[in-house]
Amino acid sequence: MAEAVVKVVLDNLTSFLKGELVLIFGFQNEFQRLSSMFSTIQAVLEDAQEKQLNDKPLENWLQKLNAATYEVDDILDEYKTKATRFSQSAMAVGKRMDQVMKKLNAIAEERKNFHLHEKVIERQVVRRETGSVLTEPQVYGRDKEKDEIVKILINNASDAQELSVLPIVGNMKLEDVGNEVWNELYLRSFFQEIEVKSGKTYFSMHDLIHDMATSLFTASTSGSNIREINAKDYSHKMSIDFAQSGFVSLRVLNLSKLELKQLPSSIGDLLHLRYLDLSDNGRIRSLPKQLCKLQNLQTLDLQDCLSLCCLPKQTSKLVSLRNLLLDNYLLKSMPPRIGSLTCLKTLDCFVVGERKGYQLVKNDKDAKEATLSAKANLHSLSMSWDESYRYESEEVKVLEALKPHPNLTSLTISGFRGFRFPGWMNHSVLRNVVSITIRGYENCSCLPPFGELPCLESLKLYWGKLVIWDFGNLKGLLKKEGEEQFPVLEEMTFYWCPMFVIPTLSSVKTLKVYVTDVTVLRSICNLRALTYLYISSNYEAASLPEEMFKSLANLKYLEISFFKNLKELPTGLASLNALQSLTIDHCDALESIPEEGVKGLTSLTKLSVKFCEMLKCLPEGLQHLTALTSLTITQCPIVFNRCEKGMGEDWHKIAHIPNLCK
């Protein structure tokens, strides 16, 4: 334990000695002495840890060294925080440094009493053999060698140096092999009770092992040494006072799912904290202002804090914050100057809501304060508008003011009611965007030139409402002559755009379409690279366009669902020679699957027919589909009876299929 901590602190000291701030504040000599002292102690640590089990004074010496090392680690962390801000309080670090130097001097002198031997260990990096030719004398990993591995690991740890394990073992995953070996170790060495309940196995630690672990933990830790606390399993009735707890050196604190009503103001004493998880505390309404003292905090998780109404006004003082994870439930606004958090990489949502009695959406001034265009580390941005208030012309200004940095890779816009999208939604600003999702753009008659975005892979349009219903008048995407639209776009999703004509796109492989008018499906044949097609949600059409499957030579997966009035499938199915999986789901009026359509499905391996209550029979052609290995029939009462094994009228059509699920 001490060896690992000493190494980390020694590395930090080396890093500090190379920095300019050490010279500015005059701590170079102190840091140099500390580094030299730790190097001397490190040389004898291995010998000390080997002898401590039989030497109580030596064990106590290691405990003192461990405590002093943690203290130095805290001092270095505090120094970095204060010195980088040129605070006068940085000089207080010097006093603490003098105090800990005296402790370490005494510890270094005391080591001479134990006659410890210095050991120099050279690091050797052994590259794992990745070729197919086996040069090792022993290769383990199959069932017959499991007992031998267990014997090596239990009886003689040093022999394990001769053990070679290949990353792939027959048809078993590496995790499966490891699981078997460790199960054997658990049963032989560490656990005394095993219970299987609800498919889960529970192990009880052997009393001897438990006592030893408790002893080691008690000996090597104290409140000031603990770096991580996961309190999510504690009772929500517990009292939390960080000032009195002694856990002032915490780096990670998980208080999720504790049903906390409030966070104590003493949270501000955890100056070294990097990660704070308050998620799933649905009763917290506000956070203490002392939280903003945590200048080292990098991640603040407030997800599913359903009652949280506001963030502290001085949130902008969390200068190291990289990830602010929160949901827009009751939040009405963002704290002032949040745009000054230049380290921010993740901001789950930016709330444009009530502030000082009026709607922020009325004015783009506050939106500009976010200075999103200056946040080079912001890669994912989601913006949402509340439906309770509508000023369409002002919404355009607000969205224009929320222009992001060109490093953005993911953009989501929800509830936007402006008449046009802002000018920044073009190639220059969104040149690195991979994914775009837009929900609810009922007043826009024209989409931005997304086809020019060189990195766009996923475009999803939801609930685009124009005049008739859900973006009803969108007819297509404009194309510049000589330029290919969406050159790397692989996935598209359209919700209820009945007049939309799908353009010829060479790279789209996945398409999901929710339709009110099946005429839009005619243009699907333009997507010749398509491998997955999902069409859904039409309650009127009795048939599908015959030409929709033409040219889809690469289609492997087809799902047709919730076509409530669909009575027949197009015979064009026969052209889908590469189709491997066909799912027909909730087509209540479907009476038959065409014989002509089935003949060409020579690659079909999986067929699922669900909730098609009017389906009368299966096609004769199924018995000739030799690649078919799986058939599922659910809630199709007529066909279900016809497929009864050995007796049903359709049994001869499916008897050759190995996996039948009814």
C-alpha cells in the first residue's frame, strides 16, 4: 500500500519541480528535499513490506510513513490549487510543508533501526505474443488445465511467472475461462457459504479472510487517508458532516440514491474533491453556496434530482468543472457567467426559462452570456424549449446566440418554434458534427444544408410540424449540382413526413420511417446501400408500393410494424435476395404472405410474425427456404393451430426449421 502511494507522490514531486510556479513561490528547495527523501525511502520499501508481518515496530513505521505520504499528497494538491491562482494563502502551504518535513525526517531516521536493504528493480516491458505460432512450452486455458492453474495460483505464486495465457481459447470467451478459474478459487480458498437466489449467486467471505482484510484496512487507513467514499448503500437518515468526519482529503464522493433533502454546507471543506455524484436524490431542491468553493471539482452529477430548482449563483467559481450532468425538470434558468467555465466538456442541457419574472427566451442577451462559441471542449450540446410560452421570432435570435464552437460533434434541438434555423447551422460551424437530432420544428419550411456536413453520420428528425401534420409539407432536400449529399451519412430516421421524397444517398445503411402516407415509401429504392429498414405506424394503407424494394440488393434486416389495415405484402419481396431477417409485427388485417414474394428470400435465416390475428396460413414456399433456422409465431391464432407439430395443415412447411417458437 505504502509503496504505491509513495510512487504517486514521487511522480507528482518530479512534475512540480519542472514547473515555473515552484520558482515563483520559492519552494524549489523544499520540493527537492522531499523528492530526495522519498527516493531514499522508496528504495527500502519492498524489504520493509516483506518483513512487517513478523515485526510490529516495522508495521507501525510503515503506518506512519503511509500517513505522512498522504499528507504530502494533500499539500501538493492544495499548493497547485492556490499557487495557480497566485493567492496569498499559497504561503500557508510553506508552513505545512515545514511541519511535514519534520515528520518525514524522523521517519527517515527511524528506518535505520530496522536494517532494511535497498532494492533496485528494473522495469521490463514484455510484449504479449499476438501471432498464431506458439513458442511457449506451456499454454493454458482449456478445461483440462483449469485444475493446474488453480494449483499454481494457490500453492506457489512465483510459478505463475511461467504461465502463458492466450487471449482466445477455442469457442470460449476469455471472460468465461477466467470465470471458471476464479469460481474454483472462490470455492477452495476464500468463501464459505454459497446461495443461489433468483438466478444470482451470493458468496459469503470466510471469517479468517474477513478478519485479515479488516485488520489491513484498519491499519492502513484513517479519515484523512481515505480518497473515495461510496455512500449510496447507507440509510438516508444518516447525518453527514464533512467538517467533523475527517474525510477532508476525499477525491471521489458518491451520495447517489440517498434520498437526501439537502447537502450540508460542510461540503465546501472537501477542497480536494474531483467527483461528486448526487444523482437520484429526488428531494434536493437547492445546493449550498459552499459547494462553489470546490475549485478542483471536475464532475458534478445531478441527474434525476427531480426537485432541484436552481444551481448556486456562484457556480462559475467551479473553474475546473469538466462535466455538469443535469436534467431539465424544475430548473428555470442557468446561473450567471456559466460561460466562464472554459474547462467544461459536457453540459447536458442549457435551460432557457424564467429569470427575474420574465422569459429568457424573450431576450438573446442572456443566451449570449453562455459564450458557447468559446467552449472548445464542449462536444455534445442539447437545447430544449418549453411549450408553455411562444415568441417564434425571438426564438430564432436565442438560437442564433447559442452558436457552439466548431469542435462540437453532437447536436440536439427540441421544441424549437422559430420560422427558420440560424445561419451558423452550416459547414463552417458544424463541420465536425457526427450526429444531429431535431425534435418539433413545426414552423420551419426549410432544413439547413445538412448535406454539406462532411462528418455527419446520423440525422434524426422527430415531429416536424408544418401546416398539415408533423412537417407535412417537407418535400425533399436541395442538392447542389456536382456535389454528393450526405457523403458519410449512415443512419436516417423520419417521423411523419408524408410528402418527403427520399433522395439518392449512397452511404445510408439504416433507415427508420414512421409514415402516415405510404407514397413516401416509393423513394426508399433510392437507398441502394441500405442494410436495415424499419417502417411503422400507418393505420389506413391496405398495401405497400410494389416498387419500394426494387434495387435494395444489400438489405439484410426488414421490419414492418403497426400497419393496422395492411392486408397483403408486395411481391417485390422476392428481389431481396440478401435478406436475412424479416419481422412482421402488429399488422392486424394481414391475411397472407405472398408465394411469389417468398421465393426469392434464399438468404432468410429468421422469420418473426407477431400479433397478426387475421393471418390465415403460411406460404408453401417456406419449405424451400433451406437457410431458414428460426421461426417465431406469436398471437396469430389461426396460423398457430395450423402449425401444430405432426398434425397441423402447415406443419410440413416448417418441419425443417430447427428453432421454432410459438
